[in-house]
Amino acid sequence: MLSVLVHRAIVLQLSNASPPVTGAPPVTYEPDDEPGVEYFFIKVTNLSSQREVWVTHIWFATDPEKHVLNPERPLPIRLRLDETFETSIPVSEVTSGVDLERRVRVALSSGDVFNSRLNVNVPPVGFVAGPGSS
């Protein structure tokens, strides 16, 4: 079993912050700051009580499809029991549409495909989760 949660957020570059933190829009900026770029954040968690899984593909089921290819968090990725992986893609790179947070698909090496749902329990500021952090 796999959980796939998606939400929108803005990456905030804070001084001496490593890694960057995210904040839910709208985010208030000081007048001399540039506005942030809004991203979709996709969090995949292995909920299996018995096996590790390999995530091989993540994409938006839109027309045309948009695959999530994030060089900072490359696929495939192995998820151990209860392990989480999170990746992102700028909102501007995905075809516009309704309920995009529910249109993400995640494929495993087994061939199983899982659908996403909106992540409603996102704190206002946080870090990107799971393996693949720089």
C-alpha cells in the first residue's frame, strides 16, 4: 500500500537555511524580496507492513501527461517500510486543470499504479521530506 499526497507551496530561501523550507501560499514578502515560485509537492509513503517498494515513475495524468523529473530527487527510489520520499515540480510546468492535486500517479517496479489525493494536513512552513535531500 502506498500513500500519495500532493499540495501546493512556495519555496522560501531563508538565510542560513539548509535545506530550503516551504510555505503554503499566500506568503507575505518584504517589498525588496522577489516573489517565490509555486510548486506542487508530491509526498509518497510506503505503508506496506511487509515489503519495500521501488518508485519508478511519477506523473500528472493530464493531457498531455507531465512526468515529474526532478534532478535533485531522481527516480527510481527505494522506500523501506514507513519511509517517505518527496519531490516537487513548478506549478507553471503542469498543464492547467481542475483538481491537479488528485491527478498525480505513482508507478512501482511491480507495475502497480497509485493515485494521489490532496494533502490537507500541511503545516504553514516545513521541510521537504524523505530521502534524496542534498
